[in-house]
Amino acid sequence: MKELYSRLTDKQRKTAALLLTVFSCVFAALAVFAVRARLEEGKSARHRAAIERQWKDADKARRDAVQEGDRWVQAAADIQELRTTWLFDSADGPQAFRTELQRILEMSGVTASEIRYGDHDLYRNRMRKITADFGFLGTYPSFRRFLENVENHPRAVHVEKIDFRNIGSQPGIIESRITLAGYYVSEK
């Protein structure tokens, strides 16, 4: 290589040196740009990954919000069904309970003595409980039929308390005090 360089004239040597310098500068610039592009590519990949992660988190939050909204809609529908199916009408709750109690007693063939009604606050004067306390005197089959009618009643009427009195004093006769309860929502 030295022999080849020694055969060149001064002008050719200067041109070769200039070309070598230009190629070296271009190579150095390309190397710098390549390294810089590689670093930027890594930054861009990390930035893209962060954006994708944020997008996935936002999408998950959106899906969760939609599911939560669906649960609230279902809860509202359940509450509406509860109000229309199980609870007594708010406008005439106590009167509707009395009417239903009379219907249950008639279906069972039972006559109740001394019916005492009560109206109790369950939740901030909005959820109300109606009770009916009465005496029962009858046979076991009529007592059982009465309890079955209460259990199968479409509204939320349930036996809250049964106090048995004189069991066995008269054969085949049950004497008891029964408390039934029903519920309604006050629209006040």
C-alpha cells in the first residue's frame, strides 16, 4: 500500500486524502445516525409499549364500567320486580295487606279472631313492615292448609311468629296466636 501511495503525485495524494477524509466523515456521520436511529427505535418501542399498556388499561376500565352499568341496570330491574311482584303497592300498602290476609284466610277456610294490625318503619320511613296478629283455633289440617297458603302466596307475606297455646287440651284442636308480616315501600 505504501508503494502505491508513493507512486502518486502530490495532487493525487491531496485528492486521495480529501476523499479519505470525506469518506471518513460520511462514515462517521452514518455511524452516528445509525446509532442514534437505533436508540430512537428503542425509545419508540418503549413509548409504543407504554401507549399500548395505557390503551389496554383504558379498555379494561371501559369494559369494567360497562359491566358495572349493566349490573346497576339489572339491580334496578330486580328492585322494580321486587316492588311489583313481592311488595304491596305503596299507595295502599296496609289496606292491600288486609285484603290479601282476608283472601288467605278465606282460601284456608279459617276464621281469625281479634286481628290487630301494626305498621313499622324498617328503613328511614321508606321501607315499611305491616303486621297482623290474630288468634287461631282449628284443626291441624286447617292449620297446615293456612300455612301452605301463606307460603304459596305471591306477595311477600310470611309467618313472623306462632305462639301455641293449649296444645292437646282438646284432641285434634290447635289454639295459637299467629303474627304475619308483609312489606311495602312508602313513596314519601
